Amino acid sequence: MGDLSKNFNRSEFACRCLCGQDTVDAVLLEQLEEVREHFGVPVTITSANRCLFDNERVGGVFNSLHLEGRAADIIVRDIDPDDVANFLEDIASGLGRYTTFTHLDSRSGIPARWSGA
């Protein structure tokens, strides 16, 4: 059991530089729970909230939703990232397809889709 939701703890969303920034958007958390329930296996959050320093360190874009706690990069155990992205197609407003992980975010406005390296 998580301390934020059924399957997630606040520490999973914390900035990786250990600055203490750990904001989590409620819509994003709900989407992540949907992924966990659908596939029935653990979801690993490889990057969620980022401070400006950490976002710059990892090469994030200047207006990244990671800065607001509205984005997460995830790996779903034993599930191909394309399968995860296909499931999220109708759920996530922001969806990035990568070879080793899936990005989802809870942006407002026009949905966005992209593929990365």
C-alpha cells in the first residue's frame, strides 16, 4: 500500500537530486493507478518531479511538466513500452513513446504525442 494512493508512495515522485521537491498532480496519480490496475504489475517511476537544476542536468525542456509534478517517465515490469503507450493513448493528455520507457503527463489543452530516441 502506498501513502499517496493504493500503489504509489510520495517518495517515488521526489526529485532525484534529493532537494525535497515532491509535488504530485492528482490527475497524473490517477492515470498511473489506471496503468497499474490494467497491467497488474508494478510501475516504476524513473523520473517524476524535477527542480530546475535536475531538469537541466537530465536535458529536460525548459517548460517541462516535470517541473510542476505533472509528468512521469515510467517502466511497467515485463511490458513493452509500446504496449504501455497504446494503453495510455486515450487516457494521457501528454504521451511520449521511447524505446525503454513511456512518458505521460496531465497537461491542459491540446493533447500532445511524440516519439523520442
